[in-house]
Amino acid sequence: MIRICDIKRIGHSRNRLCKKAGIADIFVAMILAFVLMIVIVILVYANTTVTTKMYELAPSLQENFQENVTTILSNTIGNTGAAYESFKWISTLLIFGMFLGVLVSAFLVRTHPAWFIAYFLVLLVGIITSVYVSNTYETLKLNSVLVSTWYQYPTPNLIFQYLPIWMTVFGLVAGALMYINLEWRSAYG
């Protein structure tokens, strides 16, 4: 199926038409940040559980090995725990990076003013959805099995606790950048 923007593209060496990337980016960033935190918490919890169980089983496994089993565990599984400690700052950087990417994308995308209404509606749906995502995150965070793992990540917990406010602020700033960019591009080429 041929779209109108495909017809406009004929004869243009640089295609910058038909890019509406800024409209739903903030919604996608919120969902990706939520999924990222769930994956990280499950990885850290699984690592902690497996490491604890392996150290509990170490005395019974010792008779099958010539080397010290605790040393073997420390050199293998013990290193993954140290690597997973990096998730504390990596998760924060990735979440802020996604939202910063939304702002950069909003600044770089050309958008017709008619799309402002669509952007506003998508932002409104994103803010309403962020209330549910924030409540779901809080429910998962208070899960008795995973509670100690969730509390290892204070900055993402703070972000998700106030997610509707973050979505509103970033969404309005992104919308302003998207339509201020329109004026800047038309005035300066």
C-alpha cells in the first residue's frame, strides 16, 4: 500500500518526512522502564536464591570434589552477585536515558501542529496508564518474596512511586520541544 508520504518522498535524497516518532515515545519509555525493572529484580532474586542454596549444599557436595567447593562457588557464582550490584546504578541510568531520549526525539522530529491534539490524547492516556503502572509496581514491590530485592533499588522505586508526575512533566516538556522545534525549523531553515 502506498502512503502519501511515500509519494512525497520521490525525488528527495534525504527522507525526513512522515516521522511521527515523538507522539508515543513517552508511553513506550514508561513500559520499557517497567519491564526493565521487573527483569532486573527477577535476575537478582534468582541469583541470590541460587547462590544461597549452592552454599547450603556445599558441605554435601564436597565429598565429590577434590578442591574446596566454597572456593569454586566464590570464583563462579559469587562473581555474578558482584556484577549484579551494578544494576543499582545501571537501572537508574537506563530509565533516565530513555526519558532523555524522548526529549531529544521530540526536539528532532518535525511535526505538523495538527498532531498536537493526537499528542495530547496519547499523553493523557500515558498519564492514566502510568497510575496503573505505578500501582502495579507498588504491589510487586510489596510482595513478601521479593521485597528485599526491590528495596535495593531506591532511585527506580522513587521514579515509579511518582510516575504520573514524571510522565506529566516529561510529556509536557516533550510536547513543548516538539512544537517549539516547528517554529525554530521554519524560521531558520
